[in-house]
Amino acid sequence: MTFDRLQSRRAAIGLAVAAVLPFAGCSSSPTINTQSVEGKTPDGTVEMNQVQAAFIGSGGGGSGTLYFRGRAYPFAVGGLGIGGIGASTINASGEIYGLKSVAEFPGAYAQGRYGFAAGTSSGGDLWLQNDKGVIMHLKAKRTGLMLSLGGDAVVISMQ
């Protein structure tokens, strides 16, 4: 990927995040959790790697792969949020629900998160949902020093 194209993609993700962030904390959708997906069969899986830094506000970026109907789809992820302190790398994987086509995957997601990292000891869950009803439940493994509790606006774009 050329430098200009990479810069353009980052700028687009940044603008999308800035447009969505004010709405992340005041979403009228119900809280997503285990009960949201109870009895449902996953439509695919996701693996994601992200770097996150926080001091009351938080920001992060990274990449991942969506595995859907026997194919792998690479994507980029960026986000801004509220809550937490520290810095960490996140390796997350989990299931995706409510995905009928790959076209429903990219876009803005509201994310609820909690977790911690102290060196290589970590724990936490990530719950993400977009306006198309796609839900991701990811188990996060963090490395670094961070306490994370809050919400984010996350933008996913296909590569």
C-alpha cells in the first residue's frame, strides 16, 4: 500500500470516528452482553490486534481478519473512547453474530469494554455492535500496563 493511500485511509477512519464518537455513549440500543447472543450460532470468527493508550480518554488502532463462510477478509480498525488509564497491545479473538453478508461488517461500532493488563497478565471482554445488528464478542489478551473500563466508537474498514 502506498504512503498516500495509507494516509488517506487513516484520515477517513479518523473523520468517521470523530463523527461517531459523540453518539457512542448515548446509544439507545440495549447493552450487549452474553444474553444478547444466547442460543444463537456464530456466523463467523474474528481475530484482531490493536494498540491502545488511555488517560481518561482513549485511542487505538490496528488490524484484523474476519473469517466468514470459509474465506478470510482482512480489515483495519481505529477508535476513540472514554475510560481507562495506561497503554497496552490487545490480541483479541471471538465470535461474530448477525452477519448475513461481508458488506454488513465494515462501519462504525459502539464498543463496551472492561479489562486489565499488568505485564503479560491480563483479562477482559470486548463487546461491539454496529447499526446493522452485527455483534462481536471478543476475548482480549493484553500486554502492557492498563486498566480499561468504558466505551468507544470503533470504525472498521475492509482492506
